[in-house]
Amino acid sequence: MPHSPDLARLALTVLQPGFDGTAPPEWLLKALAEGLGGAVLFARNIVDTAQTAGLVAAMREENPSVVVAADEEAGVVTRLEARTGSSWPGNRALGVVGDPGRTERVARAVGHLLASVGVTLDYAPSVDVNANPANPVIGIRSFGADPALVADHGAAWIKGLQSTGVAACAKHFPGHGDTITDSHLALPTVHASRDLLWERDLPPFQAAIAAGVRSVMCGHLLVPVLDPAFPATLSRPILTGLLRDELGFTGMLVTDAIEMQAVAALHSPGEIAVRSLAAGVDAICVGVSSEHGESVYALRDAIVAAVHDGRLGEERLAEAAARVHALAAWCAERSPGSRVWAERDEDVRLGLSTARAALRLARSGGELQPVGEGTPLASAPLVVDIAPRLNLAVAPGTPTGLYGALLDLLPGTTGVTVTAEDPELPDLSGDRPLVIVVYEAVRHAWVRDLVARAVRQRPDAIVVETGIPDTPLGATYLTTNGISRASAQVVARWLVDGQ
């Protein structure tokens, strides 16, 4: 049976590559004209909203139906606001606040931002249930450890985002929460029974599908009870048998980035693309492309060759491409068109009020409680930021922001950053206030040790935990339940004005 003359175009349709630069390179424009179905924006592509809108517009001139994607989770994972920090707290903060209506409003604000620059697919929300406190890559990106809470807030997030014409993407199927390995670095294994998966990990995906989510992202995860041989990305029993046949998902299924070592250590990029398509994937996310696009064309050629060799059915490829086109059409029908970011003031106020509602406080080792009025700092403090690298899902240099927020309010504030490479505290003597900023000290022994040493030396220290809370230390232990510009601003205001 002869193959379609459009086979190469079908193969390009299912690819969603990233690229370098703040303008589309020539190879990308050429590939779009030839049918490239998607592209992914990262922080490296973004200067501001005007530049980003121009970049996307240039891409659409070559292919009006291109799916333009970004990881915009709010909180710690942001692309459009990576330089400043997000205007909105992320999932854990929203789960702590516990108001799905507010979660829906935050997601709608995120959607307005994305729609204003022409992004049509948001690789969010994470609906992973953070069942393992040692999880190095999900953590505050999850709404929490309760499946019902994650399901409710995930559905609300999807509803809010998709009301703006931007497609949501529930991730990381079938659930990345109970892992101790970062899939950017190695292949995680989910050791759970089938009953536990149905009780804990799958309900949020069921809720997402019921809410009409347009896309699902599979995780690079080995789940032996479902498939002992292959990670989810390459597993037909998981992607077609479970997600399609049992859960009834009919939208676009996209991989996590295929250069992540969880799968990159197993196969070549072309082999990953072919096997994932055969397993039921519709779109291949490729975070990193070669300078002139050779890697993207190599993926296209590998897919075409697999069809000719009989390893990948042409009908399966055509089905995948049709789902990509269907998502693009859904977005086009709902696109608000070019819009000015007119709602920004209102939406930023929403971010600040949400961040304030997520703050929790413990005094002198007591229980964490919602914050009331604070005791203003007597003078400009020393801010010691004990800063582990967050994880590879977070853009490099994403700020916790507290030092800058305090400096804006209290000139004379000074800051020191302590890293794992040079884990030494600065001189803490003197009577100026001391603020210690940490991220998930509970997961980093060297951070816990430094905080304990600092508090022994300065029992009056204010400790600000920006990740999953640990045992409260210091005279004042404040938790933001996430990293965002909004969170830093409300903490600074509480410390300076007591409000």
C-alpha cells in the first residue's frame, strides 16, 4: 500500500520543539512553512510581553495553526515572568488556601497573560499528588498530598485557564508525586499497587478529563504494576490502554521533554519519538534543538522511516496529527485575538491577596497558623538566602525575591547568598535583624544544619521557608508555601509594616 505523499508533513505536525533566541530562527520559520505543528517557549526566548507577542506573530505568519506552548504553572515554574518571578502563587499555595474558586481566578489570570502574547497551550496544571515529601521535582508544584484536594483544584485550574481560549495540559500522567528521582536526571519508579494508583494518583486525572482538559502530558516514569518493561512515555498499556481506553481521554497527548535523562539514557531522540507515537502519544515535546534545526529534521526523518519500515502505522501518525490540528482549531475558535494586558492591575492584586492567604506562621517553635498582624522590623535586616538549586523544571536564576522586596521597602537591607558550593554562614553578630530564607530545608541536610547553627547563634532570627515546611525554627518561622514575586512582596510587607 503506497504511503501518503504528505508523510513528512504529518511527521512535522507532531513535533513541538524549543529553540534559542528571542526571535524565531530561520530554520524554525522554514519548518513551520513545511508543516511543523508546534513550538515551545522557554525563559530564554522571552524579554517582555511585547517582544513575545511579536515572536509568536512571526511564527504564525508561516503557520497560522501552530500550537505555541509554554510551561506557565504560576509560582516557581514560570516562563513569561522568569526574570521577575510570577505574579501569582503556584499550586501548593493555592491548595493551602483551599478555595477552588480562587484557584480558578488565578488560572484565568494566567490564561489572560498567555493569550495576550499568542500562546495557545499551557503545559499546566501539575495534577500530581505529592505523596512523597522527599520528591525532588514536584513538591510545591503540586496542590498537595490529598487526591481529592488535587482533583478539585486541578479541575478549577483547567476551567479557569481554558475560559481564556488557552488549552490546559494535565501532567504528569499517570502521576509523578510518589517518586524520589527527578526525571530530568534519571528514570523514576513509582512503587505502587494498582489499587493505590486508582485511589491516589489517577483521581486528579479523572477530574481533569471530566473538566474537559484539552491535553495531557505523560511523565517519564516506570510504573511496574502497569508496565514492568517500559516507562509511561513508551508504554502502550499505560497511554492507550489506561488513559484512552479506561479513562476515556480523547484529546492531545504530549510527551514531557524527550531530552530528559529518564528516557534519553534509554534511546536516541528519533527512537523515543517513534516508540512514543506507537504507544499512543500525539505530540513530541523537544526542549532543546540544534542551532540550525538539524535535530528537528532528524526526528521527522526517523518518524517517516519508521512508517516505511512498518514499525509505526501511518494511521497512527495521521491520528496523532489530527489531534494536534484539533487542539489548534479549538484554540483558534476561542482566541480573543490581540489584546492589551488591561486586566493586569486587577490580576496582580489577586496574586498578592492569594499569596497573603497562603502564609503560615509559627512563633518560637509552635504550630503553624494563618498569619495575623506582625511585629515590624526595627531596622533594615541582613537577609541570608540559603539557596539550593531548585530543580531543572525551574528556569535558571528564578528569584525567591525576598531580598529585593525588602530592599525596596527598607533601604539599607543587605543580602548574602549561601550555596552548596560554599556552605558557610556570614558574620551574624550584631543587633541588626536577621532574616534567613530557605527552600525545602526538610530535603537538604546542609541547609537544615546551617539554619540550626544560625538560630543557635541568633535565636531572634526570622526564618522564611519558601517550599514544603519543616519543623519550625527561630523566634519567627514564616512559610510562603511557594516561590513567586507575589509571595516575596507580601512577606516583605508583613515584616516591614506588620500587615
